[in-house]
Amino acid sequence: MSDPFVVVGGDAAGLSAASKCKREDPDREVIVYEKSDWISYAHCGMPYYIKGEVDSIASMLSLSPTEVSERGIDLHRHHEVTGVDPREQTVTVETPDGTVKQSYGDLLIATGARAVTAPIEGADLDDVFTIHHMHSAAALRALLTPPEKADESVLDADYVDLDAITPYFDREPPETVAMVGGGYVGVEMVEAFREWDLETHLYQRPSRPAPAFGEAVGDEIAAYVDDAGVDLHLNTEGEAIAGEDSVERVVADDGTVAVDLAVVGIGIRPNTELVMDTGVEFGESGAVRIDEYGQTAVDGVYAAGDCAEKTHAVTGESDWVPLGLTANRAGRAIGQTVAGDPTPVGEIAGTAVLKAFELECGRVGIIDHDRAEAAGFDPVSETITAGSRSGYYPGNAETTVTLTADSESGRLLGGTIAGEDRAAIRIDTLATALHKGTTVDELERFDLAYAPPFSPVWDPILVAAKVLNGSLEA
Amino acid sequence: MSDPFVVVGGDAAGLSAASKCKREDPDREVIVYEKSDWISYAHCGMPYYIKGEVDSIASMLSLSPTEVSERGIDLHRHHEVTGVDPREQTVTVETPDGTVKQSYGDLLIATGARAVTAPIEGADLDDVFTIHHMHSAAALRALLTPPEKADESVLDADYVDLDAITPYFDREPPETVAMVGGGYVGVEMVEAFREWDLETHLYQRPSRPAPAFGEAVGDEIAAYVDDAGVDLHLNTEGEAIAGEDSVERVVADDGTVAVDLAVVGIGIRPNTELVMDTGVEFGESGAVRIDEYGQTAVDGVYAAGDCAEKTHAVTGESDWVPLGLTANRAGRAIGQTVAGDPTPVGEIAGTAVLKAFELECGRVGIIDHDRAEAAGFDPVSETITAGSRSGYYPGNAETTVTLTADSESGRLLGGTIAGEDRAAIRIDTLATALHKGTTVDELERFDLAYAPPFSPVWDPILVAAKVLNGSLEA
């Protein structure tokens, strides 16, 4: 009999699932198909590799193909799954040697997401990149490095196509770059470009960078980006990239800027084409809907990672927040489930942290009032600024906290934080509070840490809770 | 009619209560008696002032007498309350001009705690200090400063008795110091002494420094203390300080060491003599028992701060954890309550953070198995070490987390953490989890932050929860 656990996609969710299943049930056949060369790489590390803060691609790979094989997993790279037949319980696989059918007992769709460039015109010109694959990261790193400093040791992963990448080392680095899109990736990338001393333009349609972090944090990020010498084009419409063969300029409603490099980071979309007509259901985001255990609407077909939604801890509704931890965790849980031990994939709280030059930023939960209202809440927010340490202790830094709560129940709905001193990691306190349905009144009374080097008597989070609680009671 | 709110003690709890009461009920007469010169000062800042990291005593004072008066509070320094008569609702006050009686409507006992030196012999010799008052801090700072670097600007608070303190500047600094007691204060003080290049001996009866932080953290603290060149005398019994007039040596069961400075930091005791025979009840710690609103067993008599117990969030039992935040919070709540708006003082989770040289340490909840068993739990603990950031990101530091849970319910009971990179503040995540009665199974699935500069995919807290959850299920 043949009931292998078949996994489509060899990155965080897919390999977590395969590894966990094999560990729990060593006799089960586990097959992973990955259409590219690359497996198990750290998307989030790319900006720091491009910046030059990380010098080794290999260090950003969690698992090598050999290690995967040593776990007893049957890994096939350059194998693209092109069809799923849930009735027959088979997948169609394009292999280097032709098309094959493979039966499955359980199937995991872990196809991830892809960077989109539409509606930006000209994204197909040379020297226009997206940041969603190590290949782009390697090319950008080589292109930004002046020829006299070229160092192939930074391309230290077997997967790197040296013939394609090393020519970038020989070119003179670009002098002016346009980063189109000011979300997480845009903010992280302009830091990398400034490190290489490029004249840097950041185009952002909304009125602030990183809108997911809300107004208070967005304004602070804008100030740091500006201080770093980045030319910030906010509220900009109609960006188009233009040039003969390679990028020469960016045209937007605020004028034209001559550039010799452009990066487009305006968003990602879930890769769901494979299961489009299989009975699998999709959420409003276009990502796959799953149940508590990661199973789709089709029996025996699971989905995890950037192609799948998850239940939001605050709203209880299905939501799409494609990030690394929840992908790993969902994969692991599904691996355990298909090995016979049903394990929930967990909820998302929308926790995210972002380094914007020296500013540490965090966000969690529902902070947008429209979204909160759509979920049935009556949101109230307060923003405070407080010290990160005792005022007299060296290194004390202003920390801005915004908390949002439901005015009727007093329940905390979300929050953001920004500051230079240990600000981002404080978001975990709020994430924990959200998972447990904490009210602002309770939060105000939590016994949080105090010692002059680490926190003032009233931690910024407590100050914010106190102020918001006052507003709720008023 | 005369129903003033009378407060005994002008530090964190007392002045928080007075200020809040006056703000909520401006017509209420609020009287504060403080027996010393000093009000509202930051105990926790003293080691850093002595070390020379903080140069201004005034910066460690939250409120000046003038500011207190401007709030409409009737503050009397050098006034010692020596008696309470709950039937008459009066207190007896020794003033500089003689003894008076003052009636009260509500009374707050915020008398704090004092450093103990018993059973250490010789603590009354010259150049033997305790660290529980700014006067000692000022003297030590002056004594440690070489005469050629004497700078009176570091004594910038009106309260400093310059006649008593400035002579310390003229003396050659001590060369060898014995720190007797290796709790929080001992660990913080040896850092200060090493900064001034003293040969430093730390005497500790238990087998580790800072036992409240448990074995794993205690061992790490010991390693940092040792690396800093401190001579660590663990498991040491029978320390005695000896000398003619001033300290000359410390004698313990591991031998005699010649020293010219000694500091005793072996603990504090609540100041409760004032209410000993008033009907007020006391806990096992000797501190005052209070109810949810800070009221003692005697109607209209409240207690807050280091002289009072509080309910522990994990055990639900009354416990004594004398620290700054809970003192401030309880005072503030009592001020609000006596102003007519009953407000709970909040619970303690036993949260504490400590800097041991470059090591950041945190602890929360019940981590001692004997204590956990006494509270009716069946404790299981696991200790893990994980990175503070992605392994490839600069600044990643090993972080040790110990979690303790009840094996039957899976409920988290407590935890500790240590590491050089943003470790201490992560304890707030665990404090929040404890206040909300979180199980380890839940904690393992929380959506905590991930970004290479701030946390690996699996934060050390999640790794610990995963491992402990595995043990609980096994």
C-alpha cells in the first residue's frame, strides 16, 4: 500500500512538516517536491545580507538537501507539482525526466507566496529586482559591491548560480536607487542601500512607511528614514519604471528621478494556482482556508505557510498574515497530525517586528479602527511616550506605545511600539496579553519588570495601559 | 470636621498615595509624615550611582518637597509617627518641636523596610555600610572616588549632609572590599566595586548568587562575577567583620581576608513596629496583611510598599515581595480608594530583573519546587539555551530559559531567563502569561515576534515552552 505524506514546497512550512512527520512516524514515507534549487532559506535575512551585515548565504539556510535526506525524507528538487487530483489522491509532477503521477495519503500544500510587481510598469527591465528569492539577494549583493572589493566567499551556498551572479561583481555599483514600496521590505532595503552609500529614493503610495505599524510608528519610521538621507516620496501615485534595456528612471506624479537600480517591494500574493479547482476553499485574501489542524476543505489535503490563512486570535476570523514563525509552527503541527497525533496549528496575533535603521518597531493585533469595527468592536486608542529605562540611567530612550481596546469590554485589541532601546521585543508582552483575551484594566495591573538598566518603574506598556484605561473609564 | 488622609512614610508608596488622593479629591486634607530628610528616592539606582554610571543624586529623586507642597500635600519631614490609636483614629507624632496627636480619617502605613545586618558581627565598625539609604550611597561614592577626582557636584541634592559626606572625598579610596551577601544588591555592588578597581570579595552562604533567580541563572551570574575578577566565596558560613575602630578583615569558615571596606547586604525586614499592637494582622514574612484594596485588618488603616504583603498571582496566597513597581501601584490605588473610588492594589507575580555585569537576568513566579509543592502544585522544570536573534545576525547571544509548570494542569508557574541580548525584558512575556493563568501548551503556540535583529524564528521562550510541554506530555 502507498499512503505517503507528500509535501509541495521545500521551505519553512514544508520541511517543518516533513521533518516532524518523519520523526514521529519513522515508517511513514515522506516525499517533498520543490520546484527550484533552494530549500529552507531565511527570507527575512535577505536585506541584511544585501546590506553586508551578513556575509554568508549558507548561514541563512536552515537545512541542506543532505541533512533532509539524512532525516529519511525523500526530497526532490527541480520537481514542480502541476496538478492535484483529490479523488484519485494523486499529484502530477513535472520532473527533469518527464511527467509522473504520485499517489498520496496526506498532502501538504506549502507553495508559499510570490512578490508582485503589477501595477508598476517596467519591472521587467534589467537591474529591476524584487526581494523574494535568494537569487535576487545574491545578485544585489554582488552588484552593490565595488569590483575592487568583490569576494566570492559571500556566495557560499551550492545553490548559487555562480555563472549568473559573479558578473555582477565586475560592474561598477549603481549610484542611485529607487525602492518602490515602503512596507517592511522597503524600509529594510533602504537601510541596506544607504549602507552602500547610494542616493536612495523610497516611493510609498500611503502617507507613511510600514502602514501595518500604524500612525505613531509610521511617523517615527519616516523620521528615521529621512534622517538617514533617504529621499522619501510619500503619497506618491503612478510610479513607473522606465529605460531602454535596463532601468534609467522612475516616473511618478511628483516628478522623474534618474536611477540605475530599482527594487519593487509592493506586496506578495499566495501561490494557490495548484489547488484552484480541487474543492479547496479560499479566504478573501486569496490564500487557502484551513481548519484548526491545518486541513483544507478537502479531506487529507493540508495547507501551511504563506499560501494559507489562519485564525486570528483577536477576531476569531480567518486571516492572512504570511510570516516565518507561524509557517514553521503550522508545518510542524501538520507533520505531527498526519503522523497520528492531531495538533492544532495555533492562531496568529499579527505580531511583527521591524528594524528601521536604529528604530525598533513592533505591532500586534488589530490596530486599524476600520478593521476593528468590521470585526464588531468599538475601538479606542491612546498613544504615549515614556522612557525605556529609569530617566537617570544611561541609554534611556523614548519609547512610543499605542494601545487599542474595545470600549465596551475593555479588551485589548492591539498595539504598537517604537524606540531605540529594546522596544521591539516588548511587543511579545502584548501578544501574550492578546492571546489570553486581556483587558486594559488587567494589563495596567500586571507585575512587569523594573530595574534601572532595563525599565523604569512604570514600563512604557504600563503607562499606555494606564492612560488608555483612563480614557475607557471616562 | 477633620478626616484627613494621613500617610506615614514619604517614599514610593506614601507619596503615590498622597498624590493620587489629592488629585482625585482636591478638597481632602492629605498629610504625609516622613521621619528623615529624604523623600521619594530611587533605591534601585544606588548601585549605579556608587559605580559612577549615574552622577547626580538629584536625578534619582522623583519629587522634591516643593513639588509635593505644590500638589497641595501637607508634607512634614523630620516627623516620626510613634503611635497609632485606631479607636480614637489618631497618630502620635514626634515633631522637632515636641509630641503632637493628629486625627485621621484614613491612615496609610508606608514605613518601608530596613536593611538587616544580624547575624553578621562587626557591622557597627567604621567603613561598614548597608545599601538601603541615599546617605550610604553618597558616602560610598565619595569614599571610592580618589581625592584628585573629588567632585561635589555628584552630591547635588539638598538632603545630602555635606559636612558628613565631603570628608570621604579627602581619603584615599579603599583597596579591598568585602561584600557580604550575594543577592540582588550584592551582585549589583560588586560590579560597582570592580569599576573602581577594588579587589573585591563576595561572600554568599548559599551555593549560588541571587538564589531567587534559580540554579541556571545563578550559575551564569557566578561565571560573570568570576570573570570580572571578583573573588567569590560561595557556601560560606560564619562571616564576621572585625577591626579596631574601622573594618580591617572579614573572617569566615574559608579563612580571613584583609579588607578596608565592607558592605552588608543580607536582606531587609519590614518596618512594622508602629502597628504592632493595633489589631493589624501580619503574614509569615512579618509584613502587614492587606485585602484587595490595601486595607489592613483594621478599618481605615491601609498599608503599602515594602512593609506590606500582597496577593501572589500564581498561588493566590499573601506573599512579601518588596519591590518598586508594586509599591508605587499599591500607593496609587489606595490614594484612589480613599478618595472614594475603590481600586484594587493588584497582585504580585514576583517579577524581578537584575543586571550582573553584562548578563541580563529575569525571574517571575514560583520557580522553587519546594515552594511550588507547598502551594499544592506538582512542579516540573526544563532549562534550554537558544539564540536571542537569528544565528547569522550579528549580536546573537545565547539565552537560557527555565520554565516551571504544574504537571497535572500544565499551568505555567514561573520562569527565569539570562543572556546578554535583551534577555531581561523578555520576562514580561512570562509575567503576562502568569497573570492570565496560561498553560505551557498555550504558551508554545503564542505568536511571538520574529525578525533577525530581535529574535530567531522560535524565540527562546517558545523553545523552552516546547521542551517543557514535551516533558509534560511524556
